[in-house]
Amino acid sequence: MNFNIRFLICFIAVLSLVACDKHKISNDFIIQSNAEKLNGDAAELFKIRAAFAKTVASAMEDDEFRHYFKSNFCVLQEDLNHYKELLFARHFDDVVKADGATLRQLLEQHMDEEVRELFGDGLIEQVLDKDPAVVLKLPDLFRTFEWNPDKTIPMVVPMTPSSHLTFGEEVRFVAYFYNGRHDLVYNPMQSYFYCALRYSEDYFLMDKNTLINEKGISFYEILPQAQEAPNGMRDEILAGSIELPLLASGDIVAVNKMEVFKQWRQLYSYQKPSLYYSTNCQNTNCVRSCIPESESVLVLDTFLVRLSRILEYQQNFYLDDAQTYTFVCWSNTDEGFLKQINIPSLPHEYFEARSVQISLKEKDKCKPPRISFSREELGNGRAFVVNAFIKNMTNSFERVQFRSEMLVYSDAVEPCNLTHPVIPSFITVNSSICYPEQLDFVAYCDPPGRRRTSQSWFSVRY
């Protein structure tokens, strides 16, 4: 065979491995027909979120964009086992290509016929106006998977409202591939290597004057213990905030919720040593009775999830990587006492409560990246330090009652009352869903230690 012909055949074969034909699969239009099953704001959000996910998935064809995303947002924060979120309202002007093209320009180039029929050239403006907290996130469960962006193009799966009305009970998500192909899946983690497009878990977008977000939720609902710090930690909150000049209102900033919690813990949590083990007391059944009243405190010490099934109650319905853990406290002798302590947006993978195995079943770069997925409970976990002062305990008849709850903050607001079976006072939170985990108490003479369920525990000290 002629050398030039052999070279040409080899070149074509290599090229077929590098470049994928975007037109091999027909483009099915499903956004408008599914949005028509919803009403009002839900229908509008469905169109925006699905169209944007399809556009981002199309941009995943671009090698430089995949490398930009991986190198900037898929570097593990080792203290949390957590990948960063790409907050589009912050990063649209990032340069993502060697020719100087920005993220916004790249996405505009990848809007297909279906998207342009819905939004013309205005999709990005709609995102900034009506979905400013949307992010792209590689799920933390993929931290055990070695992603080579030169060989694998991820699917993009949007969190859309009322999926039981659009896709039905058996499938909850549309998963988009770069070439316009879509698949309807129940849980993408059991199907594909993918990135989630959803409402931010890490960031709280708020008016810097009121500290209230677009849903009317105050930052002090997210971190209620901050209200007890000097000036409500307002200076620290705003000092760490991120300006978002692309938004129409110049007063909207983004705050990383976990970073503010860490700052609260460093500056304002209870740092004094435990007195229980250093106090000589003849009454060994009630060491607290030998501690001066001014130092007779109760502190929420640590929290741990040891069985990961409590991270999966909703089977990935919110495409969530984190939950907010809230602890509400009452006193049987102090009727006016009611206190809430939160750990905001703590990543599931922080606890290291499960072992996950993920491998590619489909290794052809030009085909949807199907995976095999399995998980195993480890039966232990890593404790998270809180160090939150609860109250002084000076009444020998006192019991401090605890209720712990897991909260997910997403697109919808479904108010949830955190109540006690006997005590009438309660706290209302504006999360998307809440899961009760534990109801327990600490009595005046109880020693420090853990209050546990079969799957988690919190510890107290004094």
C-alpha cells in the first residue's frame, strides 16, 4: 500500500478518536413541552434551567472548557472532601480559551436551535435575572474517580422543579450529552459520569444591606448563632463576601456559608477547656454540682454521621452534596429559652462514612459516559467540631431538650416547623425539605458525652 494512503488512513483513525461528530445523533426538543406541564415561576425556571444545562453540556465538547472547569473547580478541598461550585454569576467573564473567549462567549456559541427558539440571544440574561444562584458542580462522590478530561466528556444534569409532573415518578432528571442527546434517568449517580446544574449549596446570594436573599431568607436563618456575636458578625460576613457586578442590583453579594461558619467557630465559639475531668468532686454522680455557677455551661461539642444512608433519604432528588444540620434546644425549667445552632452546608463526604467504587463502562469519548457505581457503609465516620455554647445550667432539676434535623436548601421553599412534643415554642425554617434525625436531652447531672442514634451522634461537654 502506498505510504501516503497508509498515513491518511492512520490520520483519519486518530482524528476519529480525538474529534466527535456532533451531528451523529438527532436533536430532540423536549423543553417547551415539559415546561407546559407546570405553571408560573416553576415553568419559567424549568425552561431556563433545562436550556442552560443543554447549552453547558454542548460547551463540554470544547477541550479547553473541560480543562478550565476541572483545574478550577474539581480540585478537592481536603478539609471537607468537597469540590468547588462554578457560580456562573461570578464567572461568566472568565477567560476560558486561549483565543481570549470568555465563558459567556463560549456558551453563547453553543446555544442550539431549541434554546434560541425559546430565548433568542437572551438566555444568559435570563439566568442572571431569574436564576442567579445556579452553579455547575462535579458531585463529590466522584472524588474517588480519576477524570481525564481529554478522554471523557461528562453529561450535564439540571435540577428542575416538579419533576414528578414533567418526567413522572419513575424518572426525575434529564441528562444532556454534548451532542444534544438526552436521557431520562431516576438517579444519574447510578447511570452516568455527570456534572450537576443546580441551585447553589455553598453560596448564599443576598442583599448586603439586609443580609436577605431573593427568597426572603435571612443569613441568620443559615447561621443563627452568628446573631450572638458582636454586631451579629456583620463585619466579618461582609468582609468575606464576593461582589457580583454582572447582576442588575449592585447590592447583591455572594457569601460562602461554610467559610463564615469556620470564621464564627474560630472567633466566637466556646473555646474554654472542659471542666468535668479537671474538677475534684466528692459527688461523683453529679460533678456539675462542684463547678461554679458562672462556669456551669453546656456546649454542643461535635457531630458525626456514621451511616451514610441518612445522606440519601431522598435518593439524590436534589442532586445535593451537602446538608445543613440544625440543633434546636429547649429547657424544661426556663420557659423563655429557645436556641438554634446550625452547621451550614456541610458536605456529605466530609464524614467519610461510606466507600464508593466508580468505573467507566463506556470509554468511547464520543458516547455518553456510562458508569458502574457501588457503595458500602463503613460503619464509622469523622466527627465535625462545633463548640457552640448552649446555655448555663445552674438548676439541678433542669433538662435541656435537643432536636436535630437535616435541612436541604434548594429552589423551592417549603417552611418547616421545628417543634418539641411537649414544649410549645418552635422555630420555622424556610428550607426545601427537612428530615428529623434525633430527639434527646441532657440533664443537669449528666456527664459529658455522646447522644446517639443508630446512624449519627452529637456530643456535649461542660
